[in-house]
Amino acid sequence: MPVNFVKNALQRLVPVKVNGVTQVPYRGVGKYKPTGRKYAPKIASCADFPADGNKTVPTLKDALIRAGLSDGMVISTHHHFRNGDLVSIQIFDIAHELGIKNLVWVPSASFECQAVLIKYLEDGTIHHIEGSMNGSLGRFTSQGKMKGTGILRSHGGRYQAIQDGEIKIDIAVIAAPTADAFGNATGDRGPAACGLLGFALADSQYAGKVIVVTDNLVPFPCIPWQIQGNNVDYVVVVAQVGIPEKIVSGTTEITKSPDRLLLAELTSRFCDEAGIIYDGFSFQAGAGGTALSIGIYFAGILRERGMKARWARGGSNKYLVKMLEDGLVEYILDGQTFDLDGVRSMRENNGHVNTSPFTSYNYHGKGNFASMVDVVILGATEVDVNFNANVVTHSDGTLLHGIGGWQNCIFSKCTILPVPLFRDRIPVIRNEVTTICGPGELIDVIVTERGIAINPLRTDLIEKMKNSKLPIKTIQQLKDEAESICGIPEKPKFTGKPVAIVKWVDGTVIDTIWQLAE
Amino acid sequence: MPVNFVKNALQRLVPVKVNGVTQVPYRGVGKYKPTGRKYAPKIASCADFPADGNKTVPTLKDALIRAGLSDGMVISTHHHFRNGDLVSIQIFDIAHELGIKNLVWVPSASFECQAVLIKYLEDGTIHHIEGSMNGSLGRFTSQGKMKGTGILRSHGGRYQAIQDGEIKIDIAVIAAPTADAFGNATGDRGPAACGLLGFALADSQYAGKVIVVTDNLVPFPCIPWQIQGNNVDYVVVVAQVGIPEKIVSGTTEITKSPDRLLLAELTSRFCDEAGIIYDGFSFQAGAGGTALSIGIYFAGILRERGMKARWARGGSNKYLVKMLEDGLVEYILDGQTFDLDGVRSMRENNGHVNTSPFTSYNYHGKGNFASMVDVVILGATEVDVNFNANVVTHSDGTLLHGIGGWQNCIFSKCTILPVPLFRDRIPVIRNEVTTICGPGELIDVIVTERGIAINPLRTDLIEKMKNSKLPIKTIQQLKDEAESICGIPEKPKFTGKPVAIVKWVDGTVIDTIWQLAE
């Protein structure tokens, strides 16, 4: 089947149709305006649900059959259990056992533990993935082996797509560390506590059928109800929904690498000199050793000056929780907990608030939290001389990561990417990135160990830093330095076949992931 | 304009069309099954909202103009400020000033303080009310003076109607005791604290434009966010949103009337003997002196036996809060706070949870809380020999009350109506009620000072009580006793003109309110 392509507003070649659905090419930040109405789920009736509120059914298989599991359906899961997820695979084991074909899997993110699903991608149980194809699933996709074309979306873009009806979920399966028989569910307690369930919010609101799976059934009411039973069809009790030691699998220690510590220090000093750290400011640092270290720097500055942050966006971890409990941050608005201190704090501290892609990231809402953050610190695999950045593919062309909240976060008042100038002698700053995930106009500062580049659009920041002793350079200078050390990087070799597309926060197509030539 | 009528499943004459819209006559409990999809609001874009989250506009008038206020629009408000509401009237003052006509007002309930709106019903600023017409507004309606036909809905029915698109709100105005500039809002704190804002949830989710009005603007984030700023278009700061001393206006003291105390005692003894009070049971007693007294009895029984209720549905008040704080109730699932202890407790106790008509009452959801309650104690103006009951009109035919959550609550496992056998020498138990608000099949027990009648459908309760020393009688016996004392009551005289309809929880028409003949 020949695929037609067009160039979008970033001059990237994108397919006109994907999996049979016509796409809108990326038009620029804020340029595409939706005209339709939100997706409207069918009206339910209490007459069809048990009056005593007991929605339990014996097994996940029963629940899936009652939910009408059949060929071509769209099945969604969330990733709050991260690499300790035990439920997603079961769904497709059951589907395979029942001989169901061509399912579309819509996880909020995928993890290496789900690499076993490759067999179902190969045998046609799963047609394609809309979500993220990480690690082995990414390699499989890059090799052109997935039957359909993958669709990568940010956390906010996933909410947007479900809300807008671009994704019509037939069955949402929501694994929950604690739930009641009515379907109220929470992630902040129970043997497999994972903090919150915000990534499953859209699924619970818009899916045709919603199944809650738990290993900790409590008497009604399950408080808090992060997922509301009023949206739930069936509840299934299983022996174990997640492997606790693998749920909390993010980097939880600050970096010891001198290079990364330098990046953290330069970033913090930049924020301080640029006047970004003030009494009542807000920040989001994310996970990863460098980000954690930046948090430590921020805490030090606040403590020293008797100031506090009004709010921080999580991914929460023990360092952020300590800031909250030490009174250096008034509120953590948390999208996912990265360690057990985060889980405990969300359970115990009223100032540690669970959020969702709806509140924080959805671009098709009446505003969201991400654009209100004073400064966000993020990563990237590549950045080009126009500040366009890549977070999904590596420089060899392989798809290895999801977008996460990255696209949504770059709407903050100041987006800083601390990145090494090169990795394994491959320059990170380059003429052109393999895949554009975010347009350069939203990326304000690149911090490398050899210099800091400010986006020329941010004349205010350039002005503020003009007398700084920090190594302020142009992005071109950084690129040249990288190339003088590593040489000009080779471009990866692709076939002309798209294996996945990258959606922008508004549902338009910002770039294409191509099949690797080898 | 001639109106066509049909008889519904309860043999009540109901109009085929109301305000130009075709109606579905009541078909029986659980008999009408919705087939459509939920109402789908327009998709918004963050590109149209301020990136810094500041949605404040100078005045309510500005906000209404920006929201496009124009002839025939549907305007909604909530009633959490009860008789201390200061915002609803302003909306229509502004509309009148702008020369706007034929608005439809959709309050979640009306109060006597809003009787001044009669002038706008008279001059055509407001065409009709969908919500409740209490007191003076009810009399005005009963006299046939409203231009359109009123539509009475329960709290759950209001959510259902908005969700299902029967009511399409153009502009929702949400008065909030505390809010931030993004529109996050809470009722549990601030100078005009009213507890929660759950009655405005549907409005915030489905209205075209949402305006939050507050007198207590706090820096982002306003926590908790009972109303989510992501659904809000404009924020207006005013000097005062509500009169605190009038916000908490419900009965907050237990009754001293010997008759009412007897009703309370009989009801509690009935519940006890029928085995309804067990360790882990649930109840809803509502406001009013009798209900409060029943709560006290329940507390005594629980304390004496070392038991506790798992949950109670509020309307909360100081007695229910004391039960929570004494460990006699684990959770209060609260729909509205009736006194300042309720407000304080909701702010302070994690076990005092704010709910909404979505969680508690919406019949077009995947279940709701109301049907899970073990016992609910409610009032009625009249009950007929088939246990059908009336809560909106008096026996003289005048519309004076809204339905509140009454229709929703009667889905509980046991619905008990403690009522006096007669009021002002007018029998409460009668052959036929003036208006049927709830079908007798859902009403289980009538408790009067002269005897207790169990619905013949509840053979289980009749069996349990067969050896009771309580004065168990038939409903016919109670009616005969009332009539032997007061005589057979006269029927009110009506013209043939419908002035309002009463919707059932599923959107069908259960009865008609007629114009008074005088």
C-alpha cells in the first residue's frame, strides 16, 4: 500500500493517513484549532448495574468476555506499575487464548516487562500500539515488524486524543493497588501501592467498558477514590496486580557522575541568576540523577534565603517529599510517584496532591498546569541548532523511548534541557535531530558541560544573563565544539516506510519514525 | 396553545411537550433505558487561554459579556450558599440591564432570598426555571404566572439531564468561597465557606462557558480543587459571594417536640428490630429535627454495642460530625454541609469526603451511592395508600418545595418516611397524593405517631417485625385513623393548565403541577 506524505510546518515528512485514518500535519504551536465536540460515551443506566454496588466478577477473563472483547477492539492500560506491571500481559494472554485478533493496545506507557507482548504483535493478536514503544518494543517497531503503524503521544496528548475521540477505547483495564467492589480505586495504598492512577483517568471517563483489577479489595467506600466507581463496569480481584519492588524503578539517587553534577550546578546557577527562583516560584525537575541533583540545589537556595516554592510538579521522589515536609515547597502536584517516599507522602500529606494528564497536560482543555510552571528541567536525546529536540529515537535511528509528559512540559515559562554535549562520542547538539518531538520555539535553554545556549527568541533571558560569569554560548558554538571533538555525526539509514508517527499535543503529526534500513 | 396529555405508568396525566420539547412519560422504575450518548461539550484549546493561568476578568458583567450572554440562553447556578446566596440575583440584574430576554434559569435549588427574581420572571428576563421553585417562587409558579413551564428535578436528575444533554447550559456561574485565578475552587474554606461545591460539578463539566466568582482569591493552586480550573473560562473576584450567617440555615438542633421525638424513637426502634443496624452498616438521615434525633438514637445504639457504621451519607451536621470524630462512623460521604461543624470537618477530616450528584445520585451512571445505603430516613408532605409520596406540593395544591435528593435516596435498601399522621388537621396519609414524586414500590416503611406501616412488597421486613411490640399497622389503617380524626380531605382545585412537571430520575415525566384555580 503506497503511503502519501506531506511536509508539515517544521518541514518534516509525515504520512497523510495512518492505520487508515486521515491525519492533520503539524501546523505550529497553537495554530491548529479544534472545531468539534468531545467524545461522548454511551449513556449508562443504574438499572443495568447491581443496586448493592457489587460489581465483582470472578476473573479477568470473565470481565473481558462480559465487556464484549472481540476482534479489532481498542484496549487500554496504564503504566503506574511501571516495570512491575502484571496485568497488561494477562489481557493479551486471554485475548490470544480466545483467538481474538487485531487488537489495538493503548498503554499510557510501555516497559521492558511487556516485551513478551512481541509474540502477540507477531501473531496478529495485537495489530499496533498507540502509546509508547520503549526498549524492545521500540526496536521491534523500528525494524518495521509491527503490523500497523505505531502512534506516539505525550501524556497530555493521550488525554487529548481520548477526550477528542481520536482514540475510542472499547475496554479499559485499570490495575489498582486498592479498590472497593463498586470500582472506586486508589493507588496510594495496598501491597502494590504505586501512588496514584491519574494516567487511567481518561480511560475511566471515556472507555466503553471499564474493568478495575485489584489485589486489595476493601469495603465500600475506598477512600480516596482516584478512579470513581461510577465509571466502572466490573471489578476483578486477583492475587497480585504488581510487583512492588519493580513498581518503584526510577532513578532514586542523586547522581555521583562529575559531568552530571556539573550540569545540575550550571542549571541551578542559571535559574538563580536569571531570577527564576523567587519566593513562591514553581518548578518541575522530573526524575533522573541530574534532575534530582537540581532539586537539591533548589532546596539549598530556598533554605538559605528563607524562601519557599509555592508548588512543584512531580514525578515525586524522596528529595521532593523532603522539601514538602521541610516547608520548602507548599504543594506537590504529582503525576506519578517515583519512589516509596512519594507514595507515602501522597497518602499522608494533604499538600501532596494527585493530579492527572487532564489537570496538568491536556492541551485541549481550558488551560493546563504545565504552562504555569516557572521552570521545567527535562532531558533530550538530541537537540538541533534551532532548539528542536528529540526524546524518542536515538541518533542511530532506533525508537527506544516514549514522550512521557515532555511535550506538555515544554510549555512552561522556561524550559531548560541539561544535556551532555555528546554521548559515546556522538554529538547531542547537531544540525538536525533524527525525530522532532518538540519545536525549538518552546525550548529556552540548553545546558551542557561546555556551555549554556539561550534560545535567541528569549531576548529577556539573554539580557538578564549578559553579565553572567556562566559560560553562555550560542547553540552553533556548542554544535561546533561537539563536532570538533566527535566529528560530524552520520545520519541513520532508513527505508521509506513509516513505522510510527509522533503526535503533537494537539493531535497533529509532528514527525515520522522510519523503518531502519538494516 | 393547546397542550396534549397522556397518562403515564402511574396513571398520572402528563404533558406530551413542555417548553416545546417532547417528553417521555414515566414508564416505571428501571423501565426507561437511555439509548443515546452523553452530551459532548465543544473541544477547547489552551491556545485560547492565558498561558500563565490567570483567567480573572474585572467584573461579573465583563465575564457574562465575554461568555456571550444573549437572549434565550440557559444559565445555571448552585445552591450551596442556600439563603445566603448573593450571586444569582446579580446575574439577572446584569441580564436585565443589558436587555437580555427569555433566559432559562437552572439553579440546583432556589431559596427565599431569590424571590426578588419574580420581577424578572414577570418582565421576561427569565422565561422559566428548571430546578426548584421554592416558597415564593413556587407560589408564583402555582398561580400560572411563569412564562414557560417549570421543570422540577432531583439533584441526581439534574446531573442526569445535564449529562444527557436534556439541559444544555450556556453559562454556568459558580460562586466559590475560595478560588485561584485558574478557576480551581473549593467551598470548604474562606469567609463564605459553605463546605463543598458538588452541585456545580455537572455545570463545570458540561456548560459552554464557566465563570467562577469568589471573594477569596488564593495563589495557585487552590487546594482542594472541588471544581477544576481546567473546566473554567473566567474568574471574577467580588467583595462578597455569600452571607455567612445565612449560608448555614438548616435546622441544626434536635427536635424538642414530643411528637417528633416519638417519630424518631419509633423509627430507630424499627431499624434496630429489623436488623438494619449492624456493625458496618450505612445510613442517611438528612436534615430536620426528626432526622437529627434519629441520628442521635443510632449513635447511642452503636456506642452501646461497640459497633460502628462504615459510612453515612450527609447532609452533614454537628451530630454526624461528632459520630465521625467519636469513631462511630468511618466515613461521611457528604453532598452538602448543613452547619459550620460540617464545613470544618470536611476541611479537617480525611474521612469526611465531599461527593457530588454524579457519585451519589446520577441514575444514568454505572451505579450510584444512593442504592447502596442500608437505610435512609426522609420526609414527605403526603403519602398515599400505595406508598406513593409527595415532597413538592402541599395538600392545598401549592408548589412550595424542590425534590432535593429525595427521589434518588428512595433507591436505598430501606426507605423510611417518618411523618405525622396529619398536619394542621390535614391528613398526611391519603387515598391519592397531590403530586407523585416517588413511586410507592421504592418506599418501604411509613412511621407515624400512631403506627408504622410496612410496604406489602417488603415481605422480608413484615416477617422480621411479626413479633414486634411496635405498633405495626397497614397503610389503610393509618389512613382510616387520620380520616376518622380529620375527615376526608378535600382535593385542591386546579385549572387544566400545567405550570410545572416533575421529572423522574431517568428524565421521564412522573407528574404534573397544575395551576391553582383560585
